[in-house]
Amino acid sequence: MSSRSAKIKRVFFLIIPILIGILIFFIFIKTKQGPPKKERLSNVRKVRTYFVNPIDVIPITHGYGTVQPVTTWQAVSEVSGKAIMVNPLLKKGQMVKKGSVLIKIDPTEYEFSVSEAKASLANIEAQIKQLQDKKVSNTELLKLEMQVLKLKEAELKRQKKLVSEKFSSDSDYESAESTYISQKYKVQALKNSLNSHAAEFESLEAQKEQVKIQLSSAQLQLEYTVIKAPYSGLVSSVSLEQAQFVQKGQTLTEIEAVDAVEIEAQISNGLYVFRPRLEETKRERILDGSRTLSESLGIKAIVTPTTGRFQVQWEGEVMRFNASIDTTTRTPGLIIQVKNPYKMRPDKPSPPLVKGMYCEVEIFGSPFKDQIIVPRSAVHENNIVYVVNSENQLEFRTIEVGFSQDSFSVVRSGLKAGEQLIVTDVVPAVEGMAVEPVIDQAIANLVKSDATRGI
């Protein structure tokens, strides 16, 4: 009996831990928390967008170039001689006024030439006067001698008749005949003299013209001894001193006109942004030279020096194309002219536009009305843009770009007003993918500001 009880106790003590273990296991299973559930990621991609609307676009292009004077005058001596006067203002960088006497060359030699030519002219004119008086005198004398000749001829006829009637001798007739022939000779001599007067007169007139030319040349040489400024300008170089001997053909000074300067600006994209205007304008009107490019295309220019602390803008006019493409940059050149570059600005102090100054040129035209524009960053390879369709899906759209400038491109076709343009660079972009558009009005305002120049 006791043996059986002991066996039962061993079994009991063996089962109890097992039951307790099973109980604990079930309690652990019931109370154990499962692994944290991960929130399912959404397949909808948020993208920044804005609604495109037509706006007026001001076409703009930029370029750079250096300032050059429109006109530069070189004072080249036309005569030789000693410089007896050099204007004290004739210094490099100095301004001189139109008509100012800059240099005087010793005129003595040329004054002698003028006096000599005048004397020769007076002598020839005196000979012509003498010949004219002689002609008048001989003309009157010829009239008298012609009357005498008629009398001699009548006497000869009378004597001939008397001889035939035996009332006069042969000697009387011969005497009358001799007198008639002698008178006839006098008349012929006077006629010959008058005829020679014409040839002499022509010869003297030719000599007179020759001496006049010599006098004009001598006077011109004398004028060349005084060198004056042809216009108000800036002295850019001087190559003589007072009392220095000047050779004919020697360059003495250079003066740059200050009424206008030109900038040959290299334009990165030429006038491509003005292509619609070029298509509207006849080629002949552009190339015939009768109008500037500003007049032909309705464009203007703003010139801003890039050096110095003064940020001043000058209004310019686009005059013409350059004759060739720049060999270094392979870009076309435009000639921009600025008038009165040395005029003081009442609005703010500013340096003048001087030769060699490096400038930025901004060329802009009248607005293109109602254009659809997009940020350049929104135009992807092959001119594709992303738009949000009516089902909030990404859609590829191929556009035709009219032209691009600064931060935007002008769309000719492929995008309509009111469509929602995606400006986010979606990577990877899958057509038809679901998107959640978020309006980004800031980029829309930025593009509009660039297109309208903030107007």
C-alpha cells in the first residue's frame, strides 16, 4: 500500500510541472504581441505643378562687347615744315572743341608760293587786257582802212577809164594801181592781226587757268599749315612737340568723336528670339541699309558696363549685323550705338562709356501676345513635358518650342492654356502613373516675371 502511494506521488510531481509549463505556454501565447505592422506605402507620387495660362512675352537676348568710337579722326600732315604752335590742350585724354586750332606749321614757304602765283596771274590778266585793247583798236583801224581801200579802188577804176579814153597816161594808172595794192595789203595785214588775236587770247586764257590752279594749290597748301579739330572729341594720341619738324604724310594726333559710341556685341543665340519678327519683316528692308535693325524689327538695347562700382544703364540702338561671325565664339555680332556717351546723367553720377570698356548688352523687343510658356527645367529630352490629366495621372506631351530665353521656353504647339504642368523632375517618370498635384505658384510667378521683365 505504501509502495503504491509513493508511486502515485512521483507521477503527480512529474505531471504537475508539465501542466504548469503547458499553462504558462498558453498564457504566453495569449498575451504575446505580434510584430509591429508596417503601414502600407502609398503608390501616389506628390508632384509640384501649376496651370499654364497665356501671357505677353517680351523677347530678350544678351551679349557682351567692348566700346569703340563711331568716328576716329587722324590728323595727317599735308605739308612739311616746322610746328610753330601746338595747342596746350592737345594732350592724351583731353577734350577739344570743334574748330579749335590744334597745330600750326610754318607758313612762310607757302605764303611765297601764293604771292608768286598771284603775281603770275596778274601778269597774264594784264596781257589779256592789252590784247583786248589792241583788238578793239585794230578793229576800228580796219574799218578806216577798208574805207580808204574803197576810195583807192574807185580811183583805180577812174584811171583805167581815163587811160582807155586817152585822157590819162599809163603811168598815172600804174601809180593808182600801186596805191590800191598797197592799201589792200594794209587791210589784209589788219585782218591777219585780228585773226591772230583769237589764238593769242586762247593761249593767254589757258595760261591764266593754269596759274589759277597753281594759286589754288598754293592757297590750299597754306591752309594745310593750320590744323583744326573737325568736331568736338577726345584726344586719344599725340605724336609731336612744338618746334618739331613735320613731314608730309606724318600722323600728328588722333581724336575720337564723343557724340556716339558703338559696341560690337557677340550674341549667344543671335536674334533667334526675334524669329517671329524676322519672319514678318521683308529681308530687303533689313539689308538695304535704309533703316536700322531697331527700326526694322522694333527692338531696343540696354547697355550696362560690367566694370567699376557704378551700375548705370544706357539706352542704345541696334544698328546692323556685323560683317562676319566671331571666329572664337562662333556667334553672330550686332552693332549697338549709344548716343552722347559722355553726357552727365542727372539721375546719378556715372562714368562715360569710353573706348575699350567691357559691357553687357540686353536686347529686347515689343511683346509677343498670348504666349504659352514653360520653365526650361520642365522640358525633358525630345521636347517632352509632363502634365496631369483629368484622372490625376502623369501624361507625356511632346511640344514644339518656338524659342527659349533665360528660365523659360515659348511653346508653339503641344500644350494648351489651362493644362496642369508638372515642374517636378519625376524619376523614373512612367506615363499613366498616379500623381498627387501640389500647386507651386512661386515658380509660376518666377517664370512670368522673367517673361515680362517684371512688368
